[in-house]
Amino acid sequence: MSTIFSIRRAIVIAIPLLLLGVGFAAATARAGEPLPTEDQLLKAKCQLCHEGHRIYRLKPAEIRPVVERMRKLNPDWMTAAETDHIVQVLAKLLDDPNAVTERTAWDEAVERGKKLFNNPDLGTTGKSCASCHDPAGFKHVDQAFPKFSDKYKRFIDVQEWIDLMVTEKMKGTALPPFDQRYLDLLLYIKSLK
């Protein structure tokens, strides 16, 4: 049985039951088809485009608006009934203690990175990253690197780019590899939407 036919059959059965208040899970169970597992759902609908850890950084209040936005962008790929199931699965996943710990650590690192971005103490010029860079210009920075440096005639990654900004523009000392400050700055930059 094709996936499209299965989904259509589940929807035909689910819509009247939803109107009766039974819900998608019961409708699908009556159709004789199990709901996809959390892993199957994430692989099929989320992780094709988004890395797993990005999903876990969602705040619970953001789940439905994000899933609805994805459905509007891909109307043939995700039905309204699937949207409700995805929202339920993500809510359950995001309530997991490990996800809460990761989300809290992410938020704390982003906050530290924001402070560093605005702090002139990384260099000796009295300027911070924010003195020259508008945070709004860093959308999708992870997709911009590695990038070719005309000055060095080779590709550089984001860590080297940050080091060049600190050492050349701010006249500071390069951050040591694996320094938490580098990671905090990087996570702040990656958090910008």
C-alpha cells in the first residue's frame, strides 16, 4: 500500500472522528495503521532539513507555530492531521529531562555569547563585535562557512574568522581552541534568526 494512499485513507477516517472529538490517534488506530514512532516521524518530517539538536532547542511555546509554518511551506508534504501528531510528538520530546537540560545549556551559552558579542574586553581597541557587526547580518552564518578569504587565498572556517576579527580588528588575543568563550560566541551567532 502506498504511503500517499495510506495517509489519504487515514485522513478520510480521521476527519469525521476529529469532528466527533475522538482525535487523530484513535482515527489512525481504527484505520489499522499505527502512528509513526518518534524516530520515524522526526526522520521523515524534520531531520531531512534540520539537525536533531536544533529541534531540541525549540521552546515548547514555539512548537505549533513552527510546525504550522513548515506545513504552509510544504502543503503537499504534511497534512493537518500529521501536523497535530508532529506537535504532540515534539511536545513529548521537548519535555524529556535530557532535552530540557540541553535547551537550558543552549540558552545559557547563547546569553553568554551575546554578552561577549557586545563586550569590548575581547580586544584592546575599545570596540566589541557589535561595534561593527549588526547581529541581524548573521542569519544562517553556519551556511556561509567555510568561505574563501581573498586576503589569505584559501578557505577559512567560522572559528578562524572569529579569531581574525578578534586579533586583527579588535587587536586582542586569539581564543584558545575549545575555549568556552568561542563556543558561546558561535552559539549566539547561530541563534540569530
